[in-house]
Amino acid sequence: MRYDVVGLGTASHDLIGVADMEPLLGRKQPVAQWIESGGGPVPTALVVLARLGARTCMVGAVGDDAYGARIIADLAAEGVDTAGMQVRPGGSHVAFVLAEPGSDRRSVWFRTDPAVLAAVHVERDLITAGRALHLDTYTGEAGLQAARWAREAGIPVMIDAERVRAYTMELLPLCTWLVVSANFGRAVTGEADPEAAAIALRARYDAMIVVTAGERGSWCATGDECFHTSAFPTQPLDTTGCGDVFHGGLLFALLRGDPPRQALRLASAVAALKTRAYGGRAGIPTLEAVEAWMRA
């Protein structure tokens, strides 16, 4: 295998403003900080994996604008192979994030060019060149095809599922590791309680199920058990991208053979350390740093 993880998903450029005071719409207000950073669920997870020491490759499409060039350059600078990145006519995915002072609440506005996302071309040889495939729910039919190829090749598939979109329900049975938000769990199962949602998803799908709930931690249903992993206590500067970072840490731990409880603890620690810096990627630790922090 050329890579540990091949990722297919939406790559973004994030513009993050940190409010100087509680934001009020319709008013001029200063921002205390301004950060620009690469973003997107799958690309950020791949950056985590690269910093932890894994070999990764990103497959996706960006527009033929300056943001697209920046997205690809930022991934390459992090050690993520961009052989699968494609440039298409149109606009790249751009998000503006307003982070509030003294709070982990954020408001996000984004622009997506559907024609660019729909133009993603997937090649079987590249999709099956990794030990695992990581997907989000934005890639439609391309994601479904990639998941089928991976499972045919015996390659495990992880999905980062936040919302139900086109083809999402067809993707779920193809996933080995189904890692979803509490909102997604509720939408699919009708269960508002994350633990109940994890159990209900496990009853439907032959997969390891993880339902994440931010500072409340996560619930994992695997085999015949369901257990809770607490989030590490932190005083976060910025929680942008924490879920994406969690996925990257979890993938790394599972691929090195950690049992689920140990893998989820590592993922939680990586996500907690990420909150030390503004932006979705600046605070992502190395493996040595996260292991030292967990021992302390």
C-alpha cells in the first residue's frame, strides 16, 4: 500500500474571525484575531494523520481560483499527497467562521460551487492504494463508488457523517467505522440520546459505531457492548475542526491496532489539544506531544 489513508471529500479554505465582544448582527464590530486556514472534514483528518506520522493522500476538487491553489498548497505543506486533487472551472469551497470570545460557540457561513464538487473524478487504483478510506457525506455518487471499490478490496471505510445528504444512506452499510455527530444519529434513528443512537445504529449496521457529542464525549457501540469516552477537560481557544481532528486521531489509532477504548481515548486527546490554537489545524499535535500530554 502506498498510503495509510486515502481521503475523499470536500476541501475548504477557512476565514476565521475571533470576535472582540459578543457579536451583534447589523453592527460594525472589531475582531480580536483573524486566521486563514485550510479546512474541510476529510482534509483536516488527513493533516492529523500526517502529523501523527501516517502516509496520506487527498482526493477531491477545487475551483480554478486563488483559494483552490491555496487549499492544495496548504495540504502539500502538511505532508499530504495531493495527487488526487483536481482543479475544475468554478469557485472553491470557502467558509467564514465567527468564533466568540470565552465560548466554544461558532457561527459558520460557507460558499459551495455544486458543479465543482460534482466534477470529482475517482480512480480505482488510487482509491484502493491505502490501508483505509476516509469519506465525508459531500461527495455523492463518487463517494459511493469509492466505498464500493474499497470494500471489494477488503479495505476498511470510515465516514464522517454530520448530515444526511444524497447517497448517505446508501453509504452507511459500506462503512467499517461509522463515526457520526449526535445530530446525525438523531436524524437517522430518532434517538436524541447519543448512547441510544449508537445502540440503534449498531443494530442496523455491521460496523463499529461512534456517536460524538462535543464536550460530552462520545459513545461507541461495537460487538455486544456500548461504552462512553469522556472528553478531556480543556479551556478551549477555538473548537473549529475538533470533530475532524477526532476522526483523524481515531483512524490513526485503529490502523496501528489499538483496541476501541484505547483508540477513542487517543482521538479525544488529539481533539482536546487542537483547541489550544485558533483555526482548524494550528493546534494539531504530533504523536510525541499527545502521548506525553496523556501521561502527564
